[in-house]
Amino acid sequence: MNELRDSGVIKGWGIGVNEVAICLDILERTHLDCILIAGRYTLLDRRAEEKLLPLCAERGTSLVAGGVFNSGILATGPAPGAYFDYVEASADIRDRVGKIQSLVNGAGVDLPAVAMRFPLQSPVVASVLIGAATPSIVERNVVSLAHPINASLYSACAPFALR
């Protein structure tokens, strides 16, 4: 793939995964232009933060943050039946999200808006990939992204995130 990029056949290449270890392993072997990392650099799950983000910065690899709602719980809040990582969220996860949601609501913003904006604080993140089932959800997301969010809110939420 690097030969194809270097010869101009393609502009870049990368991978899309939801496991940090795979990204680290591949980055040790080759140069990637971008990585779509799903659900591992979010308000709730910051497992990409310690090793992957610095390595991407060092290697010049851009991240696309996907799965920023962690299968829905950062869109719905910790309601019974909320999903995290494609299964019903555990009591521990619901408790963590409840604490995050309290901080977010106290700051006068809503949880989905903060979840969408969180990854963009890193200069390594080139884009956030947001899925939407209807045009009205797209419109809501655009409106949510327009609200300013104080960066200190992300730090306040950090103790409740998975690492």
C-alpha cells in the first residue's frame, strides 16, 4: 500500500478498527495515513489517549474518531436498556455515564454535543464520523456542534472514563 501511495496511484491508506492494540501493532510495522478508530477515543472510553494518540502524532497519522456515542449510551444517557459496545450497558458503565451527564448538564450543554466535540480537541483527530438514521438527526447534530464547550469540561469528565 505504501508503494501505491508513494507512486501516486492512491493518495493515502489506512485501517478502520475498534481496538487500540491492533493500531499500535500496525503502526509499528508500517506507515498509515489515517486510522478510523471506533469507540476508543470518546468521552467515556479514552483507551486510545495514552499510547495511540501520541504515536499517531509522532508518525503523522491522522485519526478519524467513530463510534463517539459508544453504541448509544452517550446519545441517550444512562437509561435502562442503554447500549455500550454493542451490548446492554453494565451498571458500572451506566454509573460512569450518569456522573459524566451530571457534569455536562451542570455546564449547560447536552451529552450528545459534548460526545461529538470531545475527540476534536486532539490535533491528531482530523474528523469525527457521526452516523444518523434520519435527516432530522443530522440537523440536530449540526446544531449541537455549534454550541461552544469549555475545554475544562473534558478534564472534569476524565476520572469517569475507561482507560
